[in-house]
Amino acid sequence: MTQQASAKLLAIIQERRQIRLEELLLALPELTWNQVFSLVDELSRRGLIYLRRRGFEYELRAASLPA
């Protein structure tokens, strides 16, 4: 995955403060579902974003924001 895609994903999450995974997919139409999921996995493992399940949906939040 490119650094540019990671940077764009992080910028979207930081700008929105929190975003559902489905909304993030719509905000990145140039990437496939698998590519977005891979980036989310990588960035959450590195501690740059938080991924939280809310019912049947997943919500993303920048790590610099309070949980």
C-alpha cells in the first residue's frame, strides 16, 4: 500500500474526528474494500487509529483524540 493512501486515510479520520468504516469506504472510492481494510488494520496495529465496534458497525477514531 502506498504512503499516499495511508496519509489520505489518516487525514480523513483526523478531519472527521470519528467515522464509520462504511463512510470511510465511500470517501476513498479509488481504493477497494480490501485495500481500505488492510490500511485500517496496519494503522490500528501501529497505534495511529482506534477501531471500535458499535453494534453491527465499526467506528474509526484518530489515536490523538480521546476515546
